[in-house]
Amino acid sequence: MTFSPQLEARFAKMLASYPPGRQRSAVVPMLIFAQDEVGSITPELVQEVARRCGVQPVQVEECVTYYSMLRKKPLGKYHVQICTNISCLLNGGEELWKRACAQTGLGHKQVSADGMISLEEVECIGACSWAPALQVNYDFEHLVTPERLDEILAACRKGDYVEKAK
Amino acid sequence: MFASNPPLFSNPPHPREVIMLSKRFRLPNSASIDTFLAHGGYQAFRKALEMSPDEIIAEVKTSNLRGRGGAGFPTGLKMSFVPRNSPKPKYIVVNADESEPGTCKDRLLMEYDPHSLLEGMLIAARAIDAKKGYIYIRGEYRYLIHILDRAIEEAYRHGYLGRNILGTGMDFDAYTHSGAGAYECGEESALLESLEGKRGVPRIKPPFPAQVGAFQCPTMLSNVETFCSIPYIVEMGGKAYADLGVEKAGGTKLTCLTGHLNKPGVYELPLGFPVDLLIHDVGGGIPGGRKLKAFIPGGSSCPVLTAKECEGLTMDYDAMAKRGTMLGSGGVVVMDESTDMVKVALRIMRFYQHESCGWCIPCREGTTWLRKMLQRFDEGLGRRHEIAMIGELAKNMLGRTFCALGDAAALPTISIVEKFYDEFERKLNEVSIPVPAPGPFPVLNDPPPLGAGS
């Protein structure tokens, strides 16, 4: 498997950053950066990461099943992750989640038929003082009102949500 | 480059804030090395280069700096546990896996002042003779990885990282390492497992990371804010830093005000700050003039306090311990009188059930069982004997797991059941549920009631 030149450069740097013989350390960061390019963790990607890090594929697989951001099936182009943990709950996070489900007809970790949008109810994303909060891919959205949520969902469906934190 | 808009800090700062860690936040282009150098950056490191490792550790001990990640362990003591004469390489590991519900302070330090983190790492590296440092950062904080990577690059270009730093013969390399979504990886030994490319499950302790840490080598592992505090200690001296706080807890702390508040936000406040002022002055009071019902001082892992227990309370480690809770990570959650505490208990338990790594059975099974039981109460289907059972079950998790996640799930639950018992009583199912006719196989009965019969 080959990746974009930027990702190849990142991987080369990554593998060199751990002590000799400790390249297994690169498994998780390599998986998450590769997932962003490939779309999901495919069996070929597991083989490739195992080869590059010098471990058995099953050792990569056991990480894939452990870390919640790693996924075997592709999600939407825009993955909308709504936090409903305590600080967000107190400020209407649950209502946002229900609204997003109703607006899109999607549930937890479901993808729209056109592949544009997917939803996930997530645990604390570290935006507690600006609750309720959500993330679209890696972008944070703070102090989200129902109206702002509708705007975000509409932009995602149309494909013109502007990502800044990629 | 991504920047939070509007910014994450209060502007201007609240008059009660003591601006130290956040002193560069409000400068234009604050994350760049030019701004950092123009505002005293790397001066503490230069000073540390003139000091012996023992002198640095002594200053940190004098400063009464305690770990800002949640456990509050004295940082100087932790540094002194690293065996400097060990033939193995020593490592610095920064815990930037900020994921304790209610906590969002490390984001500011990394977004607005990434070089102060590097400076803290460099001083610590000088003290324990480390040659490499890793910043383990949660996967969700991707934009901060880019900011930190750029800061690291700048530091190499300016000779603050790499070989023969500033001509002193010191070598140090710093790297970022992305996680991929696991609260458990904020626990130090699980973080080290994750850093080694494995599932993030905790290690048995002792040995502690200071002796056997990253790659089985001596390691100083601390929170972002702890590392960021070290330059100020070196700069002003341990004594002056200690004087900012209270006895046995020096300095300032970034405090995240969340929940039912008019002005939630991240504020830099001295240790020992009164809770009453925290809520009603800095936090702007509770919306609609409603009354305080419950208070979490430092993230959802801390036992919950009632409004009465908050009277005369101050934000420091020992004062919190006296009231049976913890200062934790500084993630304050304020709940007003409209809050449904059963819902809160359920949401907290859902989190721990989701995040339990599954390594220790009392935690894995206990959180699932408790979540199911709290779910029934939330739906108004609770049974009287189960109120006591929630507390009993949670108490059976305490101290029976490798790491503190089991305790973190149990402690708030125990406190909510004990302090808000009447709310659970209001969720009892008073309608008797018809018992289905026994099928062809024996049917297991409900467990016998604990305490008074139902």
C-alpha cells in the first residue's frame, strides 16, 4: 500500500521517533492518520501497518478493536460527534443529540445513504466550558444552539462544511 | 493554522484571576516561538542549565507543586524517584490525554503557549537526565498535534531541541504521539502501554513509572499543566511559587468552570480559592437566580458535594479531602436545583461503562451492572431494595482494580445515592410487575433484597 507523500513523510518521521526495536509504538498513530486518508481500517491497512511496524497483524487488530476512534467501516464524509457527557448534558447536549437524529433520520454510528454525513454520540471531547459542544471530524463547534446545529447539518449534507482542523 | 474562534480564554481576564500560566494567552500569535522569546520564553530553561539537577528538584519540592492531572501527587517527589544513575535511558512523557469529563484546560496551554510545555519538558529532562520526551495527546485534539508539531519544529530551528542544545552538550528530542480515543489511556500505566503500541490497559503497580515506565525505562510522566508550571518555579524560585497557593499546595491552577453558570470558562486561580466566589463571582452565578444543588470539584471521578457541603470550602487538595472529595483535575461542574441527580448518576456511569478497558472484572462487570440498574431508575422502574444495592455494588468495586477507573466510577455513584437518596425514592416503580409464568426451564430469581425488604 502507498499513501500520499505527506503521510509517507509523517510515517518515516514517526518510525524514527521511537527507540530502536520499539517501532511497535507507531501502530496506533499510524492507524489513525492512515484511516483519515483511507476512510477506514481495511484488512490491507492492518497488514501494511503490521509490516511497517514489524509486528503480527493480530497485534494491530487488537488495537483496532480497542480504540474507539478506529473503525472498520467508513463513516460519512462529515462525521458529526455530539457530546452528551455531564457538562454538555446540563446545557442541552442530549436535546442536540435527539435533534440531530430527528433531522437526519440517523442513529448512533449510522451513515446517510449518500455517505455525506454520519452521527455519533460521544463521550467528553474536552470542550466542557463551552457546552454543549460537538466535533465535525476534527473541528470543534462550541456553544452550539439548535439553530447552529441545523446550519451545521445542512452544510454537511450539501458538502460545503469548511474544515479547518484537518 | 486553526485557532479557536472565539478564543477559549476570557478577555479581559477576570479581576480575580492570577495570571501566570496564562500570561501569554492573549498575545497576538502567542503560539509562535518569536512571541514566546519576546516574552521571557526559554529564560527559565537557560537558568536551569546553570543549576544542578538536584537544585532543580529541590526547587520543585519547595514549590509544593502537585500533579495537575487529578491525583495531586507532589511533583518534586516524583522527580526525585527517577533513578538518575540508572544505566538505562530516561524518558519524559507528557500526559495530554485530557478526557476527564468537566476538564478542558490543557487545550488552552497547548493552543496558546505550546513552547511553555516544551520548556517545562526541557527543564525536567535536565533534572532527570532524559534524552527523549513524548507528548501523548488524545486523538480528538488533532489540531493541537499540528500546533505542537510546528512548535517542536521551531524549537529545533532555534537550537532549543536536538543535539548540543545552546552549546551545553545537552541532547533532547521531543515528539508528539496521537492516541485514538480511550479515556483509560489517561491513566499513567495504560498510557505507557498505549505508547508502546498496545491496548491501553493498566499495569500492576509498583513498580511506578519513575522506576519502570516508557519502554521499561525510568520515566517522568506528568500532566501538561504540571510541566507548564515548572518554568515558573525555576524562574521565581520554589518559595515564591509556593506562596501563591496554600500550605502543601503551591501556585495557580487553571480551573474549568462548567455546568449551570452564567460565565463558564477556563480561569487561572490560586490554589485555595473559595468555592463561593468561584461560583458567584468568577462564574457569574447560576442562571435564572436558581439555587446550587450539587458541585463536582474536579471532574466526574470526584464524589459529588451538596450545596451545604460547599459552604466555606476552598479549592485545594487537603480542604477537598476533608470533605470527602478530591480537587481532581480542576474540572468544576455546577448543578442547579433543576438537576435530576438520577440522570446525572446514570450519565456518569454510562461514561465509565463505555470507557472501562475491560481488564479488571470488578470494573468491567460492575460498571455494566450499575449502568443497567441506574437506567431502570431513570425510566421510573426502580425497586426499593435496589437503592441500597447501587451503593453496595459500587463499594465492592473500590480498591479492587489495577487502576483508579473502578474507583472513579464508584465514588461519585456512592456519593449521589447517599446524598440524594430521596430522588431515587421518587423513581420507584410502585406498580407491581406481573411475574411471567414459568417456562419449561428453571427461571433464575432476582437476588435477595439487601437491607429493608421491598
